[in-house]
Amino acid sequence: MEVTIALGHFCDTHGPCVVFCTDRVKEISEDLHLNESVCNACQSIQLDTVYACQDEDWYYISTRTALDESRAVVLKDAVLRSLSIEVVQEESVPVGTMYFGDNKRGHIISHVFDVKDSFARGFKRKYCIVVLSQDQISLLQHYDFIKENLKKISSSIQQKASKVNTAEQSVHSQREVRQKEGYKTNQRSLALLTGEPNIFAHLHMWFVFLLRSEIYRSIPHEVPDCPVDVSAAKELRELYKSIPKDVFRTLVHCTVTGIKTEYYDARTERIFNQLLPVNFRPPSTESCICSCSKENKVHFVGCLPQKLPTLVCQIEQAISNDTIPEPALTHHLSSLIIKWLNIACVVNWAPKITKELLDSLEIRKCDMPVVTYWASQSNCVESCQIDWFEKV
């Protein structure tokens, strides 16, 4: 996961801007052109100064601004939004941690905090630490970890600044200091506000710690194949409209309950079999119980139950609903089949099938033929046993 961490503040002269930035890169460019005008308040490290360290995989580079120009623009925008546009409030105080962003400009977790300053308007400076990533899911999965560490960093800065502020007030009050010193001298860097000349070296180490955390490391894993393949939803709807409804209903019922059916052509068989999860074993019955002729007539040894299984009714309702377009129909049918596959797996794994279990899963008596057939399929257990997130 590509991540950049930056410190920003609201400058009376330049507005919201980036003060310090740490990047993680595979190699260091020998030709760095960093050019950013700064005032006393924006001062962090010199443009020709770089804090750097490395591990077995990455270089961690801290500079006044981002190494990549386009990333520098995104970071400046993130600081602007953090300090001027986006609103966060924790415990009735307008500071705290928030998330915002999009796939184009990146995803940001930003922590906004105040630093005491006897010379500033309102006697405090507004700062933020932004964590920028292109991977929204990985970033938000570790929101709590990032938030907790950003709070620790900001608390350390605030404690140092409070000591300096207390010492200054013991000599002169805040109002007296501002009246005496005037506007020209009220812009001070974070190093002066905290009384810590090496504050940015400490920030470099904090940011490197965050960037080296396992949460930012890409873990290769295999994504499981979808257990359902409803790729012929259009053909299924066309069949529904072209054959008698009782014939369609019978064929769907026989398919999902495991009743052996003989079709006049392979295409029709394939269309109906897509209503089953992939790799389902065919019914073990040797003789054919249901057959469908070319004239769309069905011969069924037996009769349909008075109450059809819920899945059969749901499939027919979805296919007959013309307001559901074909792309949506494919996914809707897939979700129905996956839902009942999961129900069957739960029943298969349960050490004892009780009425309370069936009621909690909303399984009625008419659904038992579907559940019994589906629970007997081996892939219910195999899907559980595969470690899909095992490292390659």
C-alpha cells in the first residue's frame, strides 16, 4: 500500500500548507528539486536537508515537501480540507480524527489538533497530521490503529508546547506579550513552540514507525472464486416467457431440490443448472424422475408440493419482474443462491438440528428438500477449510 504521512498547519501568511512530509520509496532519486517558499511559522527543515533511513525493502525519506510533485499537490489539498473545509468534533471540541477522500485524489485519515502559542491569534496554532493512501479498504481497516498513534504524536507535541507556553506566561501574560511584540514576531515554527530543536527528527522517527507497520504491507492472497455462476440469466428469462409457467416452476423445483431431470437438449439443461452452486454433484437416482420434451412438456413422476420452497418462489418472482434489468438480475439471482448455500452450510455444520436453529435461519418445512440436498454437497465443508488469505 502506497502511503505518505505529512504534518500541516494553518499559516497566517500562506494559509494551510504542508510543513513536513515522510515518503516510503523503493529507491532514492539523485536529482531532487524541492522548491517551496516558507516563512518562520512554516519552517521545519532546510530544503537541502533530508532525513532518511531504510530497511530490507524500503527507503523512508522525510523532507519539507513531498518528493513527487503531484503528491505534494494532493497533500496540500488534504491539509486545506483538514483545516478549513472538513469538520470534526470530539467531546465538543473541534479537533480529532476524520476520514475523507476519493479514488482520484486519494484517501486520507487526518488528525487535527491545536498547539498553544502565546503570540498567535486565539493563543493557539492549528496543526494536522494526514495519512494519504490510494487503498481505501486497507486504510480504513486500520483506522483505529492509525487514530491511536496520531493521537499519541499530537499529545506529545501539545505537552511540549504547553510547557513552553506556561513558562512564557509566568513572565508575561498572553495579552501583554502580543501588545509588546506585535504582529511581525508572532510567527514561530513548531521547533520554537515546543522548545524542541529536534522535533522534526522525532517526527521522522514517528512517521517511519507508522510506515513500517505491518498494516501497510501488501499481503498476497488468493481471492476465492464465486460459488455461483448465473451467466445465462437472460436465457432463463426468455425460457420463462416462452414455456408454460407450471412447466418452468416444475423444472426449477426439480433442479434446486436434486430431482434427476432429463432435458431434450444440453442448452436447456445448462440454463437450469446455473441455479445450483458450481461443482454440485448430480442426483444419485439412477432412473429419470422428471423429463422435459422438445414441445416444452414436462413429465414429472409425482406432483409439486402445495407450498413450493422459498428459493423457487424467489427465483420466479425475480425473473418475472421486468423492472429488474438483466445485469441486475444476474447479481440478484446469485445473491439468492449464495444465501441458501450459506444456510445449507450452517445446517451441515451444526452438531444438532433443532427447531430453534431452523426458525432462526427462517427455514420452513417446504424448504427442507432444498436444504437437505444442498447440505449434502461436499463443497460446503471445503469452502470452510480453505485459508484464502494464506501468504503466497
